[in-house]
Amino acid sequence: MPTPMALNLCTSPKWIGTTVFESGSSSKLLLGSSSSSSTSSTTSFSSSILSCKSVGLKSLSSRRKNGSVRVRSSLDTTGPTVTVGQVTEVNKDTFWPIVNAAGDKTVVLDMYTQWCGPCKVIAPKYKELSEKYLDVVFLKLDCNQDNKPLAKELGIKVVPTFKILKDNKVVKEVTGAKYDDLVAAIDVVRSS
Amino acid sequence: MTSQASTFAVSVSSAPSPLRRRGNFSVVRAQVEPSDKSIEIMRKFSEQYARKSGTYFCSDKGVTAVVIKGLADHKDSLGAPLCPCRHYDDKAAEAAQGFWNCPCVPMRERKECHCMLFLTPDNDFAGNEQTITLDEIKESTENM
């Protein structure tokens, strides 16, 4: 019976992860182009990328002629998922768990409001940054009534405000839609 | 069988699939729209105040539209057009106090509008218009 393995960290999607269950042997987790299906090599991953927790793999499978079953994984993890390569919307309940799960990675939070003009201006540039800095976790928080406790906890007056966190605490802040200042601040923190 | 150790990014498709959707319901967030009446009031105010102060709207009128809607939204909920580009502990108290009611004190005293609604001609983002139509507001904010 294969041991379930969980991916707690996922990157911006470009290709599908597949698991291959070969009949009569233990399962091997192969991640890569789905075209490289017939190789039997296994690949290990750096621990900074994967951590094992529980997982349920729900997938469609098809039986191949050679007896192995190729499944297409739609990974269904328990616990917070830390995503890089894109901007993840958070709220007052999901923010700190994601920051905790990010470990020693730099985390940037865009605190915005629904009708703030400069927030709309910087949003696409923020998204581009998230696609460029794959070692940084980019989050955004709508500072509405629901999330007010978290906004108050983090502290915000000017909208937008960017908070940069490392090791579960705020280490830097950029007030206003100042792109150059934001990039400089991220560079300082991620190289510290 | 060779095994290689390598470090590379793990990628998982984010394309929605029927299986994924079953368990993961996307959050439907109610995006409240300000009233047409308040939008019109704040639109007229913005045009008038830009003329009066010698400032111009952003070259990207979408920014102007969003801020006007933000002002209208606060006018609806608080009775006063509190600046939408600030966060407040007590909005009602701030609206009553008035410092951040548009036109806010920094704007009145120093023509500083960090919302990018009223821009001095030397500002890189300033356009050359002091007018915005209701249609422009609606069209540029319809996907929000």
C-alpha cells in the first residue's frame, strides 16, 4: 500500500504533477512534464520545497497497457497551502497560518481597500513581482470590515500599505503605492 | 533504475477541474456598489473641485473612477465622503471630525491627494482633463 505523501508547497502552475502507481511495487511520486511517463527514475526534492503531511489524492486514473496506473493528481491538502509565483488573497483567519507555513521565506502583504485608486494601479505590478520572485510569498488583504481585527493588529493608516514579514513577524513596511520602495524593501529582507 | 537528486520547483495545475470544484467552493464576496445618486454627486464635486484647484484627473481615468466610487460609497454609509485611500479605526468618528473628508486637509492646504484623484499639472500621472462622465465611471469599473 503506497504511503501517502503531501505537498504543502506549490508553485505557480505550468505543468501537471503526476503520480505513478506501478503494480506490484510501492508508488513513486514523479513531478515533471507529463510526457516523461515511462521512465522509472525517482526524483527527490529539496526539503525547502516539500514537507510531508497528510494528503488525499483525488484523481482520475487510467490503466495503462503495461499494468501501471497513471493518475492525474488534484492535490487536496489539509492545512494551509503556501503558494509562490502568484498573489494569494488572505483574510483574518488564513493570514497567520500561511505566514507560519512559509517558514523562513520572506512574505509580502498588500493591504488594500476596494475603492482605492492607487491600489488598482500597483496591483498588476505586484502580480508581476510575485511571478519574478519565486522565493518570496506574495499575499493581499482586503482591509474591509470583516478583516478589521487583522488590519488593526498589523497597523495601517495609508492605503495601500505593504508589510514585509520574515520568521513570523513584520520586519519592514512601505506606505503608499511606491513600487521602487517596495522592490528595494523586498530585496533588503530577502537577502538578510 | 537511476535515482537523481535534484531541486526544482513543484508545479501543480491550477486549472479548475470538476473534482477540484466539488470540495472547494470559491468565496462569493459581496462587492457593494455605491448608489448612482452618490456617484453623480461625487462626480460633479470632483469636476468642480479640479477646476477650482487647478488640478487634473489621472491620465488613467480608471483611477479617477475608482476613487469617485470610493467617495460615493463612504457618502452612502457615513454621510460624508471620507477618503477611500486611508484606513480608519472609527469611520463614523473620522467622518464627524472631518480631517479626511474630501477635499481633505492635505489637499486643501498643499494640493496633496494620495488617492491620485486631483493631480497637479507637474505630476507624472496627471492627464489634461478635468471632466469625467458617468459612462466613463461605469465602463472603467464594471469588472470590479
